[in-house]
Amino acid sequence: MERYRRLASFAPHLVLLACAGLANPAQARDPQPCSAPLVKALAKQLGQSGWTTPDSDGEGPLVAAACKPWPDDKAQSVVALAYVRPGDEGVAQGERSLALLVAKVDGRSGALLERYDSTLDEDAATEVSGGSLWLDTARYHLAPGVRAFGLVFDSTARGASCPDGGSDEELTLFAPDGKALRPVLKAYLSEWTTIKGTLCVNDPDFMTESAKVTLDLARTSSNGFADLVLAAKVTGDSAAGEKYLRTVRKTLKYDGKQYPHETFPRFWEQPGTPAQ
């Protein structure tokens, strides 16, 4: 997952909340706990031990976890886990290289059916806590018989003290590929940028723009998969208050492997707007 410029929480006056267009908005997200038997079954398959339900600080061997029943088959679940590899137990929080598992599992036995393995590297801009992972099981029907789901990663790192902009709520969309899961899209759902002035001084001219980004399906398709539409609702914030500015849409077309999308410069920024 991308690890840079997750600094959104430090913009004054901004309420940077994100949602996936087919799913619940971030402010209404329900908890997605994993049952103790499922955690135990997954730990055994991964060769791990001593796992318990993650605490809010993300300090145990199982740092973060999210589990949710699969809408098309209640006998299955989708899961996302961030965990400490054996031998790395003494690494300080904020400096860890965590293992990431995203999978579809049998809901009773916990047997892994489809999986994707990666790494979450922590640094000054990226830190993982107990609530950093959230599964989006909206109706992402990319093709007949192909339903994708999303993983939203929310960093809890403090980040820079005086940023000019930031991006957070990183969505990765996964499509089934045999016994594997394949990431086909990465996009930020919460972003902001400075338009005028400086954040960390008493600047009466300080102005920002922020975007809540949603994801939806288009009626068209490319290379066998439905086109996707990112829609950014952009608001401006200044000493005069917050106001709606515009909605910007971007259509993404599948190229046979993924939905190409450049996260920078931000698609919703107007020409001439500083990009971070």
C-alpha cells in the first residue's frame, strides 16, 4: 500500500470524512470484529501463536483485524489482518514492517479460500492501530460472476506538523483470481490541499480545499470489466466558513490487469492549484 502524504488529520477546520459510493459513509462505519475461533484458525494456518483480538493501540502480535460475512455466501467471510512477523516482536510501533493478509475464508473453519499477502511498512507518515483496517463489501460486480471488495486503510501516524495537503483512507479494490485475490485499483477517499496561506501561523488568508471521494460502477465496460467512476465532492474552507465548490468525476477503465489511476496530481484539483 502507498505510504506517503497521509497527513489529512492536521488541517484546521476540515472534516475529512470518506466513503465508498456503494457502501456506508465513513462516519457510519460499523465495527468489523473477528471472532476468537476465527482468529485462532487463521493464526494456525499462518504459523502464528498468541493472537488475541487487537486492542485499539495495535500493540499485540495481531495489530489490526477486520472480518465481515461475504454478502453472496453467508458461509464465507472476508478478512483483513495486519500482524507482526516472528522475530520482529521488539520493533517499536511506527517502525514495524507488518505482514498484511487479505482473504476470503470459510466462515466455520476459517480455511483460506482466496488470499493476497503483502506488507505494511510503518514510518513517519504511516502507522497501524487496531482500527486501521475496514472492509468494503459493496456491490462491486465487475463482470458476471466477478464481485470485488475493498479494503480501506486508515493510518494513525501523526505525520508532518505543518503540511500543505494530505491524503488518507486508502482504498484497495480486490478481484478474485483463482485461489488468489488481485488488487485492481488503489485510490484515496479523503484528500485536502492548501490553496492560499500557511497552516501553522495565524494567517487570516489561509484557504484549503478538501474532497470526499466515492466509488461507483459505470454502465460501460472495458476489457471485460465494468468501468469505475470516482466522484469527488469538493468543499472550500477559509475564515469565512466552509462551502461546497464542485463535484469532479473521473472514469477508470480496466486495462486487462488493473484500473490505472494516478493519485498525484489529484484529479479533482483545478489547473493551477498546488498539488501535494
